[in-house]
Amino acid sequence: MGGKNSKDQGEESTRSPKRSQKLPLWEETLLSGKDPRTLLKRGLHYVNLNLVMKGMIKTPNFLWGLPQVQKLNLSHNQLVALPPALGKLEQLVVLNLCGNRIKSLPKEIGLLRNLKVLFVNMNCLTEVPLELGHCKKLEILSLSHNYISWLPSSIAELVNLRKLNLSNNWFVYLPMSVFALINLDFLHVGCNKLENIGDSVQFLSKLQILIADYNNIHALPRSICSITSLKLLNVDYNAIQALPYELYLLHRLPKIAWNPLDKGLHILHNPLSKPLPQVIDGGINALYKYLKDKNQLA
């Protein structure tokens, strides 16, 4: 028995001790008494703070004492909420909150008057605060992969917004506030519950990319044919049976597209009435000729 114990003890003595788990840099900085400002990185354009994938369930308090931060990445953590202190970061230009569990945004987000880019995709939002409309410099807004079914009317005040991603939400119709965003060149509303796009889409005259695939759209409005800036129109995987004859006016759509990333008209995966499937087999020019002829006869 004594021999067995001594053998076990010998084996234990030769085992290497377990390595202590390394703390995130921001925790090491605070524990060592260093100034939190040492975490800031000065990039070519912005003062950056990167706290991506740190396993945080709440934001560290030191963050709100760094008003000079211009680009803040809090993505892919486990944050459920942001405190009102967010409004103290008045110099923020880029805020990335992607991939958390955030259920709501504080109304103080409206104090971020220099904000140009906001990513809140892949969270648990059911609504957007009215105060977001105060961020009038906002140019890019992603709210995809949430549980949003409506937007406040104040969204219409985002006059500089160019790119808006509302995909993978619960929209049954597009809010009127979206149609007021006349500087949009990119709009993604795919994977919702839309039954139509809405005649007011004509007011988005600068749109170059419109993605509305994986909805329940039954028809395209004739007014969409006036958006001659369109280079990509994706309405695949809907319930469209007929096309407006004026669609041939969208002369910047280069082809009938298959690849979701390609520019062109994505229409094939719909229950199109005959002879549209056969016409489309001939390409975009054949489709446009068919529609133009039909329009002249109408």
C-alpha cells in the first residue's frame, strides 16, 4: 500500500501545474492600476476601443470615462442592455453592438450626434427608440436579425442615411418612415413577412440595391419601375406571379441573376405565370422586349 501511495505522489509531482486563465487586456489594465486610456488605439481616422468577444454580460464602468472614443466595438459578447451612460460618448462615430443579447437601446443613444455607423444586428430588439432619429449624421444602420416589426416615425429624420438593413425581422409592411429616407442607396428587407413593397418605394429614387427576398410578396408595384438607378433587385423566393410591364425601364439591371451577390434582376424563384419562365430563359433583354411589347399593346 505504501508503494502505491509513493508512486501516485511521484506521478503528481511530475505533472505540470495548471496554467491560470489569462485575463482580458482591459481587466489586466485595471487590476494593474494603469490608466484605462492606454487601451485606446489611435487609427488612421478614429480613436478606437475594441472589446469584441470578451464574454462580457455588462459593460465595464471605466468605458463611460473615455469620452474621446470615436470607434467602439462591443460585438459578440453577452450584453443584455446598455446603460444611459452611453450618451456620454459624444464623440462616437462608429458603434458596433452586433451579436449580443440586447433587448432595448437606451434613449440616450440620441445624444450621439456624431454617430455615422451603427450595427445592432443579431440581438433581441423588439423596437427602436424614438431618440435614434436625433442621430442625424447616421449613414449606415443595421438592425437585421432581431424581432422588430415597426419603426418610429422619427427614423424619417435620418436624412443622411445611405444604407439600411432590416432583414430577418418581423415586418409585415414597410414603415412609411423608411420611404422618407430619400438618400438611401441600399435597402435590405429580406426574410421578413412582407406581403408588398408599397407604392411609396418610388420616393427612394437613389436606390441602387433593393433586396426583398424570402417574403410573401404577391406583386411588384408599378412605381418601382421609376427607380432607374437600381442595379440589383432581388425579389426571389416570394409569391410573385406577374410583372409590371414598365419593368423594362430598369435599364441598369444587367442580367437575370442567380447568385445572390450578383447585380441584376433576381426573380426566378417565384410562381411566375406562363409564358414568363420561358421568356426569362432568354435573358434580361428578351424579358424587357416582351414587357415593352405588352406595355405598348395595353
